[in-house]
Amino acid sequence: MAQAAAKTRVPAVEGWFRMDGDAPHLIGSRCRSCGCVFFPREQTFCRNPDCSGSEFEDVALSRRGTLWSFTDNRYPPPAPYVSPDPFEPYAIAAVELAAERMVVLGQVARGVGVDRLRSGMEMELVLDTLYSDDAHEYMIWKWRPVAA
Ligand SMILES: [Zn+2]
């Protein structure tokens, strides 16, 4: 009996994160003029209204942050978002990164419901499958409580 070939893991969105082994991280942009950090990456104009900078460098964002807010998603988002079929409800977390002074949204890791989330808890970035086809697993970042 033929064994199913392992699927290749690829990012679901290109250029938003690095899939480095045990330490995946989001990729942001730091303005060379004012030092502000942005996510998703910024390539043209600094979003700081007091800055006219237009040069940016890629920076690895913090892999841990504080849970600022969260909610439950019980309905599949509209296309082009690809949802598993049948749809599995998931929690969405807004996590504050202290060093970058920004909030990054993401799904909460599979199996962690809102009943296990508390504002202020420490969250860690992990990678998980968003969806898959015959040859690939499409990976996305998710937030998971550090204690889990
Ligand atoms: Zn700037």
C-alpha cells in the first residue's frame, strides 16, 4: 500500500512571517527615520504622521506578548479566506507587543477556547495549518497561552 507523501509546508501569506523551526516570528518594518515598527510590513511611506521617512528595514517582532482582547468566531469569514470544511469555530486574540508598542491580531491555537483566555495573560506565537490541499499545508501564525 502506498504511503501518503508528507505535505510541503508553505506560508499562507508570503512575507508576513518566518517559519524558523521552533522560533517562528512575524516580520515587521522599522522606519529608518523615526524607528516606528509596523506590521504588516510597510514599504512606501511611514505611517507616523509626524515622519516623512520612506526607508524601512525588516525586523523580527517579539514572539511573546500580552493578551489585550479576544473574541469568539463562530462563522466562516467570507472569501477569499479559506475555511476548513466543516468550519471549526476559533478564538481571535489581540496581543500587545511591549517592545514594538503595537497590537497584532491572530487566531488562537486550535483547541484553546475563549473559556481558557484571560486579558493580561502571556501569549506566544506559534505556527499552525490554516488549510491544506493535496500537496501543501498552508501555514499561518496563531497565538497560544504560554502556560498551555
Ligand atoms: Zn517614520
